[in-house]
Amino acid sequence: MSDSREHLPVTVFGPDVLLSITIEASGAVDQVHVHAAGQGVWVARMAAELGAWPILCGFLGGETGAALRALLEVLPGERRVVHTAGFSGSYVVDRRTGERHLVANAARPAPQRHEVDDLVAATCAAALDSAVLVLCNPFPGEGLPDEVYETLAADVRAAGVPVIVDLSTPRLEHVLPHRPDLVKLNDWELAEYVRGPVDGRHALDGARRLLEAGARAVAVTRADAPILVLPADQEPFEIVPPALPHGFREGCGDAMMGAVAAGWARGLPLREALVLGAAAGSANFLRHGLGSGSRRLVEKLADRVVVRPLTVRVLG
């Protein structure tokens, strides 16, 4: 029997697959966890959990890349990787105190021009056979030419494939003229885009600027505050995730994006896809694992997500 996910292909442009090493306390003996990580991996993981068939496109190279190849085998879906002369990025985190402390961080070197061209070509080929393309940031932020994002957004949107983006400045500015179907960003990324405050009504003004620049819909996550949503053709609204007082924020936005992509591939309307995304972010909040959470939990939490009209009183 074929996997139903094969009928819901989602291409994830996650150029930097990272090797994650986490140290945790366990009585007298420390535990060391080794995983594939990075924005694209976390998006793809949640998309797969919710029934999509993620096609992850990114770079792999060096000793860290060799280790990552084995770790990626457990990730559902498909990988279309470009092997680089340089090494893949990695980081080491110490959680033994209960807090997250970054011990070491090694970013990959700049890729060669032909490596970049190969990754763009592989991503376009995958996206043209997919229900949606998700664009994720590079790591480090300057690790790819910004024009790569312009090319992908322009060519894939021209082919009639929806493009949803989770990007920060300046990559965001390069995709906006090509009318991405959804721009998802957090409040500090919005502040970076508008170069000003985004508290209260400023967040609404900033999201409107993104619509004016070309976005078809905007979703702004704001830590503990509700998610602000502005569709180009509807009234703005807010999404209130379930109240969870304690958890781990790392990867919540990426889990949300993976769920939105899966919902988009299913044909869900924007509002329903974002509700699913909010529930997936909450499920991730309950776990140490980034971009993780069971489908059953996500669907239960989705029943507790509240959607309400946006008012001045709600904005505060």
C-alpha cells in the first residue's frame, strides 16, 4: 500500500541542515543527544507528522555532513541534497542546568557558485511537482546570496505553485515583489523589517506594510500574545493558541510552519491551516525536541485554539 503522504508533496528549501549535539543531565551520567537540526529540518518534520510528504532541499558537506546523512534517514519524506566542498554547520548545547546554554557553534563556509546553482535547480524541480514551497532562512544569515530567494519565489510562483515563507530581512524584501501566498514572521523580525516598534497597533501597521509590498497574507507570532493575521482579501483576525504556562520555545515557529504547509497541501483554507499551525507550535512547546509533536496531540490542541476578530481592544 502506498503512503498517503506521497500525494501531499511539500518542498522545503532549508539550505542549512545542522548537526545538533545536546548534553543533558541524567543522574550521575550525562546523556548526549545527536540530531539533524535547522529550520528546514524542523519544518519538514512537522509537515511529515501531519501527513505531508516533505522534500527537503539543502546542502551537506564535510565530516558533519557525513554524520547528517545517516541522521536524515529517519526523517520521513525525501532529501535532495547538494554536496559541498565545505562542511555543514553544527552546534553544541548544554542543558544540564535546565537552561539552554550554547557551548559551540560552527557555521558552514560560503558555498561555491555552482553549488548554489545546483541547489536552486534541485529546489525548483521538486517544487514544480509539489503542493507548496516553503522558503527557510540560511544559517548564517549571510550564507547565501539574497537573489537565490528572489529566483525561487519568482520562478515557482510563475508556475502556479503556492509559496509560503518564513524569512527575515533582507531575504524577505527579495521575495515580496513576487506575491508570496503567506509571510510568517515573529515580532522581532517584523521590527527589523519596518525598522521601528511593533508593539500594540504598530504590529498591525507593520503587517499592512508587508501586504502593500506584495504578501497575500501575513501572520505575525508575538511570543505569549495572540498571532496576528492579515489576509489581503479578508478582515484581519487573531489566533489564540492554548494557554500553556511552561515549555520550550525553540522550534515552535518552525513547527507552526510545517503544520501550515501540511494544511496547505491538504487544501485547507488559510484560517484552518493557521489554526493547525498554532496547535503544532503549542505541541512543540511541550517538548524538548525541535519541530516535534505527535499528530494526535496537535489535533487535540487545535480544538482549543481560538480565532477572534481583530479589534483595537484586542490589540491593547
